[in-house]
Amino acid sequence: MYNFVSLSLSCPHCGKSLMDNQYPVDNEPSIKLRIKIANKDGTICLSSIYGSYNYICDIDTPKNELAEIFCPHCDVILNTNAECNICKAPMVMCYLDMGGKINICSRTGCKNHNVVFDDLSNALNKLYQVYGFHTHHEHIEKSKQPFESVTDETKEEKEILETGTFLQAYCPFCRRALIENDILKLKIVNEKGVGYIELSPFLNVFSSKSTVFLAEGKPVGDLRCFHCDESLVLKDKKCELCGSQTARIHISARSKLIDFYICSKKGCRWHGLSEDDINEIKLDDSLEW
């Protein structure tokens, strides 16, 4: 099951939406809040993707510090008397628009959070209505390239990969599938450490989440195959939109594997094909992209 669930939150005091389209995080509207930490006031925009810990903040957020979180509309503090069961810091509470609430630890670096639904069956119905169109796909890993090259005799008119197409992705080195549990998974190595990023495998859908913090608008670091650990980042291929380095994976199209390039900068939506493949295959344009 495709599991990038984007949560929509509102203030438990004034009832106004906390969602912000101006500063997206993980390519989704962010949760905009006012933050006070280490005697400094600022604005923090959290990822609305459940399970993602990425954010944008205009002030420093030192690790292990306690933060006070406020509604940007009514300015009421959202910290509660409930304690985090991991670090004992106050929990921050917001309302879920689908009914229920989410609690987030106020200590920087602590990843404890939980969701409480008012009516679980009603919430599940809403989730299926929104995300149920993504169906399960079977993936077969093969040690060798699973597709033969197309000869000149079999070429047809230009193929169009439409928005929403499920991209079967493979490592260009070991040829093993990069799809795991219907998610495009890549390994990340940067100054923060080693982790994984999970990307939507659907063309022109940009939801993502990672196990390490990724700053918006910055290169994520080295992207590698999680099987063979080979780097997928190319030194001589730049993003045509922002100039950042790109990573190369293989996707299946027209019964063969083709190069597919993605930008390595967090938040950049550029992608492309090789000059040879672009003569045969067209990527569907999308306002989302």
C-alpha cells in the first residue's frame, strides 16, 4: 500500500488551519507554527507527511532543547501538560481535520509522536477515499536486466508516460529493484549520517519522507542503491532547472530499461530522460511537476 499520508491540522483553540502552501516541505503543504526556543522566536514549518521529520525553521533549533509552540493565528501556546513517554518533555497537540488529534514531542531531536482518532472507522474510511486509488503492485527482483533492447523494426510512435504511471525502478549497477513495499527507496549518505529516503514511485507525484533530516532547497547528499551501495549521483549531469547534481536510476518503458534522472536538491521537481530516449518517450506534463 502506498503510504505517504499527508495530515491536515488545525489549531485546537481558534480552529483555524495550520496548513501553509507558501513553504512546502516534502513537496506537500507544511504545518506552520510559531516557535520559541533558546530565548529566540521564529517560525517553523513541519512536514505534513506522517512519519517524516523534515522541517524549515528561520532560527536555530539546538538538539535536546525544549521548544514552546504557538498557533500563528491566535498565538495561544500548544504545549500541553501531557508528557512524552520517551523523554518526559511536554507534548504539543493539534487537531486533525479528519477527526482526532496528533501529539508531537516538544524536545528537538525526539521523534515521539502519536495520533488519536475520535472515530477510527470514520478516519479509515476517509483515508481510503483519499489514498485508496493507489493499488498494490507486484515487483520481481532480477539479477540481470529483465528487458531486451528494442530493435529498429519494433519501434513505434513516441510513447507517453502519463502522470500517475507507476515507475518500476532498478539500480543501473546491480539491476535489482529499487521498489520496496510499493515505495521507491534510496540510501542517503551525508554529513548527518546514513539513512534512507522514500519517494513516491508515481510519475509527477512528489511526496517523500526520510529517516534523516533533509534541509529544503539543499542537496540531500550522496544517493546510493540500498542493495549494492553504488552511488547513483552523476558528476557530469546537472539538473536543468537548478543546476544541482542529478542521480540516475533505471525505469522500465517500451519493454526495456531506460535512464531516468532526478535532481538531488531537496524540493526540486526536475526530472528527465537521456537524449536518446527522449526521441522515443515523452513524459506527461503536469502542473504538480
